[in-house]
Amino acid sequence: MSRPDTKLPAMIGRPLAAAALAALAAAAPAAAETFPFDGVARDYELFVPASARLPAPAMVILHGGGGNPGQIRDHVDFDDLAAELGIVAVYPGAVDKLWNDGRVSPSLADQQAQAGDDAGYIEALLDSLIAKGIVDPARVGVGGISNGGFMTLRLACAAPHRFAAFAVVAANNAVGIECPGGAPVPMLFIHGTEDEWVPYRGGTIAPQVGESRGTAYSAADTTAAWAMRNGCGAPALVASWNERPLDGTSVAIYDYAGCRAALRHIIVEGGGHTWPGARAGLLGLVVGRSSREIDANQAIWAFVSAQFRR
């Protein structure tokens, strides 16, 4: 199969148009802010492009463990797409750079206790932006990578009604986390088959650090669990391509049939523990290949915006 046609989200894998550069030049700069929650002044960054018609659609992007708002914003460079399309981009920050995503691990327990109610914090931050007239509550997506991906899963379990869709990059369901049943939840998963930090086939999370960070189910088991919740049938391959053979990766996109809420799985063959399309630099030596076959920003927003109530 080939790269998707216009029946699939046309933004997937496509370079930004020249209009994006013009929009970016006219956009307001990202703002570093603090938001008080449970007695702690939390850092976050906010990007409101000049092209946005407020209240605007928004994307909440969660950094990985050890990251921060500025780091994830620079790394994934979502602001370019936000400027082109008039999207508000929100980059919350975790306490001590670690989200309390609910994983069961003695080595994480103290940090998770210090982090407190991160789901509550993200909801409260979102509420404040809605109250200011910046964000349209009916057009908000959330996504994250690694620890941020696990936190996205926690939000999908704890607050499924607050977001139009959830995008999980380089993370799977974790063993020991209870996710209550409920309404179907639009979910997008992006997995690299060579991810050694949250193993694609499941197993110990981040074995490189030498201490337990919990255990993950496989990507297949994770998507199967969400397919059951969403009332889906079997996955169908809707597009695949390998346009840059020297990149060392290829892409396959699966949509699940008959779902009550959409479920999509993007598999990056040869991809590592990465956000496809992001600048990897020397980090690639540690986390593996970051595919240039697909732009995760565009793929995520195509999926999220398709879930907005019409």
C-alpha cells in the first residue's frame, strides 16, 4: 500500500506549506508562565499564534521523564503547525520533571507522591485557559511521549470527557494500573518497533537506568485493550510507505473497524523511543531512530481534529 490519499488526513507526512512560515513570523512568542496548584507554582509554556481565533482549538503536549515545558516545545516543534493552523499549544510541566502517571514501581513512589495529582493539575490549567477565553473546551487534544505518554493514558482513564482525543507516543498500558471502564475514548498510538525504553513487545520499562520503572504491556496488547473498550472490530491497514530507505524506518497505519470511538495505530518499523519527525541529534544515540517518514505533529493533529464535534 502507498502513502495515504486525501481520504486520510492529508497532513500526515507532508512538509509544512510556505504559509506556515509566514504565520510563524506573525505569531506571538511562546510565553513561560507559572500556574499555582496544590501550593506549588507549576511551570508551563503557552503558544497563542496571531492567527488563532479565540477561543481556539488547543493541543496539550506532555514532556517525557526528565523533560520540561521548554524542552518538549523545542524538541517536537509543534509551534510551527500551531502557527499555520491557528492552534493554541500548551506545554505543562511536571514537579521535578516526572509525571505521576500511576505506574507501580518502588523507585518511582517518592517522586510520584511529591508530584501529587497531576491529572487534577492538567485539568485545572486547562480550566484556567478556558476561563480566560483562550481555549475552546470542545476542541482540545492531549498527547505526550514516554512518561508523558503514560500520563496521557492516565488522563484517558481519569478524565476521558475533558479531551476530544488522546495521542500516546512511545508508551503502552502499564501493569498494575487500573483503568475504569466507561465511554469509548478516541485514541491514537504511535510506536517504534525498536523502542528499547518502553519495549514494543512489552516488558521492563527503561531497563537502562538499572532500577525498576514498572512493566509495560506490549503495543499489541495495549491497542487490543482499547479496541475492546471502544467496541472495535479488527484493525485494517489503511496506508504504508517507505519513501526514505536510508532513514532506516517505514510506516504502517492501522485503523480499527466499527469503533464507537476512533482508534488508530501508527507503527514505525525500525523506530526508537522517539517522536517521529522531531530533531533527535545526539539523543538518537540513546533513544534510537527518529523517523523522517512521518511527522508526528501533523499525524496527531489530523487525528485529534477529526474527533471534534461537528
